[in-house]
Amino acid sequence: MKTLTHLDRLEAESLHIIREVAAECENPVMLYSVGKDSAVMLHLAMKAFYPSRPPFPLMHVDTTWKFREMIEFRDRKAKELGFDLLVHVNEEGVRDGVGPFSHGSAVHTDVMKTQGLKQALNKYKFDAAFGGARRDEEKSRAKERIFSFRSAEHRWDPKRQRPEPWNVYNTRINQGESVRVFPLSNWTELDIWQYIRRENIEIVPLYFAAPRPVVNWNGVDIMVDDDRMPEELAKTAVTKSVRFRTLGCYPLTGAVESTAATLEDIIQEMLLTTTSERQGRVIDADQSGSMEKKKQEGYF
Amino acid sequence: MRLNDDLIESDIAAYLEKHEHKSLLRFITCGSVDDGKSTLIGRLLYDAKMIFEDQLASLESDSKKVGTQGENIDFALLVDGLTAEREQGITIDVAYRFFATDKRKFIVADTPGHEQYTRNMATGASTADVAILMVDARKGILTQTRRHSFITTLLGIRKVVLAINKMDLVGYSQQAYDDIVDDFYAFADELATDLEIQPIPMSALEGVNITSKSNETDWYDGPSLMDYLETVPVGDRRLNTPFRMPVQWVNRPNLDFRGFSGQIAAGSLQPGDRVKSMPSGKQSTVQRIVTATGDLDQAVAGQSVTITLDDEIDCSRGDVLVSADDPSEVSDQFQARILWMSETPLLPGRRYLLKMGAKTVTATVNAPKYGIDVNTLNDVPAKTLELNQIGVTTLSLDQPVPYDPYDVNREMGGFILIDRMTNDTVGLGLVDFALRRASNIHWQAMDIDRSALAEQKGQKPAVLWFTGLSGSGKSTIANALQKLLFAQGKHTFTLDGDNVRHGLNRDLGFTDADRVENIRRVANVARLMSDAGLITLVSFISPFRSERQMARNLMADGEFIEVYVDTPLSVAEDRDVKGLYKKARAGEIKNFTGIDSPYEPPQAAELRIDTVNNSPEEAAEVILDFMREKGLLNGG
């Protein structure tokens, strides 16, 4: 008799979750961040409904500061897989000229990402939104439900979470409320990489090491991706062999020096490394418990 | 250190090959902070190298700030997540942790141990294969150990590690260990006959018998905790039971393909197998097992697949495909164990949504037969169930569903209850068995049916449901309306709250649960009267929206007319015809609607009557007009 491996079981659980949303929610959407976790989630969505197409669109909240390679990848991938792709930009933020260099990471992330996401969810009246978050990423995620209920104001109340026994999910909501659904809740970073390797899933090349121009900003190496970087900072650029462990806004995403150019190299580096994944992200670093606060305010 | 560093460095491809074929074990840790549960998990993560340098740095600084271990690392801080919890030093919710060794990947449900978190523990236990019960070697088997063992076995866990921790504080005494083990065995007989128990002496703080056997306990010849977790068979009890798959989604990309998608809950399946679709019982043969990476020769419990059948049988979401040789049963009445998970107590007689597998139905939960004291495991009398209470009760569903007893299959016998107004998940249920009554009592088909009875009276039946505060004028208006109807030759009857409480409902009080039952009975009587062709006027405070909805659902379409007698509390209290408000204000009457018991105004009543600006006679005319418009006063 066939025994299921841990990846088989994780995959089966995710397919079940994704199908449950499609069957019970009226207007779901899959939030696509273009990162490796999103790539896995997209792959799982294709599998869940085969030979049908996934019955929901993709949505990307574009802060306008993403790496250019991410945007190219996003557009090509959505087209290849035949998804409707909705791109939302917080136009008020653009009008006010909000960006990480001028306003700092906290304001930029709040306006362009958190507010942008709320705007988009309100605009399209989505009642369910898939996200690629994993419980191993951060302590407050470890307690979040797979079906995470949000008030009409998009707030998460950790004290009012619905019990979630077995694989029986309560998807019912009142008018205006919504659920965020995390099909990758039980995956770890290593599971993600192993699955990408097993299933041959294409990811943005920025994950692989290559010579790239970087500058040191606030103690972190960031890549010079366009000419919006302040000139005096851009002048200090040096070329290093670097890669990225997570992808986001290029000024807020720390590069790590690396020569890992293949998936095996990356996994090897990850297993031998001693620094956890989110450290390259500037938004978590300000204070302990900061992610929990952001989530209560509506950050994904 | 468990991960094989050498292989990672020398041959990553070989390493990955090996690691792709690891199995997965889910376990739950039960115990309070004092027992060293968080320390144990922190230690496991640390020893499995799942703590990275930056986390370690913040752990070290946190340990000094708020830790309980002096200058040493406080492993407990690694797993106590939410800010509030850190401040209070307790784990409030279920937190999931992940780690892997060379042999297995582990998912740990870390749950709080206090009685007020029973629901969290049950949630964590519902998906676990193994439970680790933490016991403090100095204290032995406590009430909470009994509670934890009961809850985990209730939810179906049959493999238990009795983790006797803090052995360092009793000098690693074999006698202390043996005494506790004996105590537990004596008690475990009451839990389940097929329980497999592995006691392990340990010290999470000192790392003794956690990842490897330690010299301190040379008298102990069992495995270390990690050895046990890495080798215990991942019990797929589910594999050896008959095939079951709840249909989640009908996969219909075009006219040529019709598949049924779902996750297999039990057994295995091959093309050519005979299956039945339940509850219809229609049979067919499995044609293909479709996945995105190609058709399968076989699929097993746990897999998410899409199945196509040889015949076009009727099968939709919520139905269950089962082995034709060994099908599941179908019923609409069950006895079940229920764990209540909401701050609002169970209202026996109220209708809740019940979700089991992919099926959601409406269920009436009857008054518990008895409750179970989670500390003593004794039966206790229970009229309702409060938060974290467990009881045995019966349920009636509005349609039959396929099921297996929970102890045979978790997915086929486990359900949640959802409140229809708040949409909260309020209960967790485990099906024990079906009540045979469902299939034995058939509705008596009558030759003279309800339309014949109405026709004989030359009228159309209707139920006029007057709701409003005490003293709002419900009965007065109903009385006036009845006179008008009588004058038109209509056959009517009035059910009045006070009168019914003297007879049919004289055993009921005014608690929320009794109010629900009061309305349930009255609604059924009204239904019988409308079946008899009468126009029935029901005059009851009926303060809860969901009970009025229940009454509405009971009546035929268009026959239920909700009349909201909208009198402000201050006006009703001023009138105080029966002097009841005065008594309620004086505290002589408890649970008085509007004073210390809520009234939920209708949101979509057919009629709203303003009694401040209208006399009862005018109100009656308004209602009569409405009935005329709706054609309810025409001949039958």
C-alpha cells in the first residue's frame, strides 16, 4: 500500500483547503505576491481543480517598488497559466509620492501595502482571500487559523478566533466580513523548497545568486533596481554575488551574499545557515510582537 | 543535533532525495506551563536546530528580561507567542510548531492546559496522532492529567506518551517514576481499551531522555522521547477501513468530463472499484482517479483526488462516495458527544448549522442526557452545556447524512455546530450512533390533507405571529383582529402566552433555554392548527430572532406573518397593565424581557405596528388590510 510522504500530506491538505473555499465562498481571490510561497500556492491551485481552471482570479497589490524582475515574472506567469490578474495600486499613495526612501519603511508599508490591500478588497468585495503565509514564519502566525476571520474593517482579533477542529472549516461570514485563507499554514520554509524542487516550479531568478549592484542602506545590502534610489546612495553601488531569501519592495529587501545558483545550492545554504528567513525584512525588526500589531491592523 | 550536517555539505542531492521521503507525525503536548511543556517544545526545536541565530539572540535578550531561568535560556519563551500571553506567562491558544529530523517531519499542536482552554486542547487533539501528557514528577497524576487524557482520547488519540518531567528534582528516583506510572495505568483503563501508553522519565530543562537516552536514568530501558516520536507507527488506522470520500466539489470543465473532487477520508481506491454515492445509495464503478500529474492506479486515505465514474449518477457536494461492499449508514438523528465552545450556552431546541465533511445541514440539538465532568469523568446532570462543557445529547437533522461513528473515522463522524446568527463555531460533536427512530416513524400520508381541511372551511390557513415586549399590546390587538375575522366568518384560534403557560408549557420557566422550548412547542401547535385549516393568532413575547425564524421555517410558504408590535420599553413600562415591570424592577421577577433579558427586534417582519399613534382597533384594521392584499381572506 502506498504510504504518503510529508510533502504528499501537506499537498493534499492544501488542495482540500483551496477547494473548500471555491465551493463555499462567493467571491474568492488569490493574493499573489510573486514570491516562492506564492509560486507554490499557485501551483497547488492549478492542481486542486485540474482539469478545470481555478475558479478565482489572482490579485497583486503593487506598491510600485517591487523588483522589476518580479513584475515581468508576474505578468508572464499569469498569462501562461490563464489566470485573470488584477493589479491594485494605492493611487492616493502614488499621488502623495509615498516611497521607502522618502517616507521610511513603516509609512511606505502601511500606505502602499496594508492600505492598498484593504482598498483592493473593498473595491472588489472579495469575501475570501488566499494568502501564502506560513505558521513557521513568525510567532503570532503560529496561532493563526487556516481560515482567519476578519471584521468589516479587516481587523484580526486573536481572542475571537474560531476553533478549527479536523479539516472542517467554518466559512460563514456576515455582510462585509471576510476570511483570509492560508493553505500553506503547515508548510515550513524547507518544505517549500523541497516541493519547488520536486514539482519543478519556476520561481523568480532573484532567488538565485548572480552578480548584482548593491548599496549598503541602514546596515542592509539592497539592490539598485532603478533610478529612484537617491543619487548619493546609488553612487556607492558595488557589484556582489548576492541572492534574496524573500522578495518584496527592493529598497526594503536585504540581499545575502551567496554563490548559490541552483535550487540544491539554495537549500544547502539554507540548511547550513544560521539566520532565519524574515531577518532580511525590515518591517519585523522594530520591536518584538510588531507583526501581531500589524496583523491586527489588517496587514496580511 | 539531529540534522545530518555531513550529508548536507557533501551531497545535498542525496540528502534531499532522502528527505523527500520522510513521513509526517502530528502530536499534541498537554500540560500547564508549570509542567515544563513549553520548555520541552523549545528544547525539541533547539535540539533539532530549528532555532536560528537571530532568534537565539532575541531569545537570550528576552530570557534576561522576562525569563524565569535566571541567566539561562528560557526555552519556554520560544513558543509562548502572543504579546498578551507573554505578559501573563500562559499559553492561551493552540500554536502550531514545526520541526524535522532525518527521519520525520513533525507538526506540534501546543495547547494550554487549564480547564478554561479545553476547547483549544480539543482542537489541537482533533488532528494529532500522538499525545504527550506532561506530568511533574514531584506532583504525580493530578486532576489536570486526567482531564488531558480524557480529552485527547475523546478526540480519538490512541497513542500517549506519559512524559514524567522534572525528574532532576526528584533525584531521578525510579520509585517516584514507578509510582506515577502505576497510578496512570490504574486510571487509563477507564479511558479507552485500545490505548497504547509509553511512559518516559525526563527532564526537559536538563535535556535528559529528550533526544537520546541519558545516564541519569540507567534503570529505564525504554526509548528517549525523540526515538519514540521518530519510530512510532504513523497509525493509519484509516487505511484499513472501508473507502470513504466526501465530495467537496464537482469538477466539470466541459460537457465531456464530470469528476468528483475530495480528500479520501478512509480506505483506498482503484479504478474498477464499485462505489455508492450516499445518501442516495446509487452505485457505479470508478473509471479514473485523476490528478494533475496523471491518473493514479491507486489512491489512499489522506490524498486529495478527483474521481470519474462509469455512470452518470446523481452526486453533488456534501454527498459521500463509499465502498459499495461496505457502505456507510445514513441517518437524520444521532446520539453524539458534544463539546461546547462558545461563551453563549447551548440552547436546547434551538436550530444550529451542523457541518460534517463537506455537508452543512440544520440540526436541532436536544437537551443533554447528561454532562461529563472532565476532571472526574463522572456523569453529571446537565440541562444545557456551557463553554468547555462536554455532554451527551441527541440531534435531529433536517435531512439524512452519511456517517460513521467517530471512533471508527474522525472525518466521517466529527462535526462542528455553527450559530446561525453570529456564524461562530459554537460546538464540536462526535457521532456515537444513529437513533433508529428516524427510519421507523414514517409520516402518515393522509387522504384528507391540509388543503382539503382548509377548503372545507372556505379559507386559507395563516399564522399571525405577534411579537413584542410584555405589555406592548399583542393580546389586545390579536383579540380585536380575531373579532374582525370572526365577523367575516373565518375560523380562527388564538394562542396566548399566559394561557399556554398554564397548561401545555407549565413545566417551563423563563431561562433562555426554557424560552426556546416554549416557542418550539407553541410553533408546532400553530403548525398543527394551520394544517387543520385555521387562521391562528399567536401572541407571545418570543424575544429571540432565531426562534421566530424557527417558527417561520415550520410553516408553509407565505402562511407565516410576523407582526411586530413595536411599543417602546418606556411606554410599555408606563402602562404596566399586569404590574410586572414594577416587580421586575424591584428584582422580584428574574429574566424579564426588556429588563434583564434581551429582546431582539425583528429585522424583516411583514408588519410593524406602532401602538403609540394607533388604537388596537386601528391596528387590527391594518393587519386585516394586509391579509386582504395577500389574498389570505379569499376562499380556500
